[in-house]
Amino acid sequence: MHITITTAERELLTPQQLADEVRRLTANPAEWVTRVRLDPEGRWYEQIRVNDAYELWLISWLPGQSTGFHDHGGANGAFGVMWGQLDEYTVSRGQVSSRANLVTAGKVRPFGPHHVHDVRNTSAGAVAVSVHAYSPPLSAMTRYDLTPGGLKPLRTEGADDW
């Protein structure tokens, strides 16, 4: 179910403004807790708010589930963890970080338009739930393969693929 919010504001949000939106939503569990689903086939996700300036997604992660390396089609972004923890592997100058950024419950991770990452629930037995925000709303995402020579684009997905 999509909740569309009308707004006269057409300005794009900065990573910090998106982080603030994530914090606002996560501070009010009544808006999202009953929507959470678990899917053993892959991450479960639902777009829960969208307008011209930004969108919010709710995602649940079983142990071992991950996004794979991807970008956000030039959008600013932020994600925050409400339950559990997620590991984020980032790419800088074509090289994957050797250490994960650990994002624990209550933490929010903002990022800019050129950010490429892989987010994973590496827990052996705990579910994770997170909220993700993008501005402008996602229209494309490129997926990457990690090779010995670095990341290579695999495919670009459009909004109809989600």
C-alpha cells in the first residue's frame, strides 16, 4: 500500500534532511510496525511514503540477506535501523572497503548521490528492520558485480522493477 503525500515543496532533500525524515518515522513505531513482514526468499520491502521531493521505504532483513552492490541513480539517501543491525560495505575510488560500517538500532546513515554500497544482515540469528529515504524518489538503480578488478555494472533497474 502506497501513501501519497501531496506537497507544494518541490525542493530535493539533502542527506541530512533525509536522515531527519528517517528519524521522524522511526520515532513513531505506530506508523510502521504492523507493516513489517519477513520473507525467506529475500528482503521484504514496502514504499510507505512518497511525494515529489522524497520517498521512504520500510525493509526487513532475515539473517544472511543483503542488497548486493548498487547505487541510487544519483539520488541522495539515508537509512536507519530500528531493530537489529546491518553491515554496510562502501566503495571509494572503485575499491570496496575492507571493513563494514556497522549500523545499529537507533543509528541513521546519510549519503550523497554517488554512493555505492552493499547492505547486509550478517547476524547469525536476528532479524533487522530499517527505513530508507531517497531524494528525488528513485527512478533507477544500477547493480554491480564485485570482481577481482573492482565493481562492474551488471544491469540498471527502473522503478517498475521494484
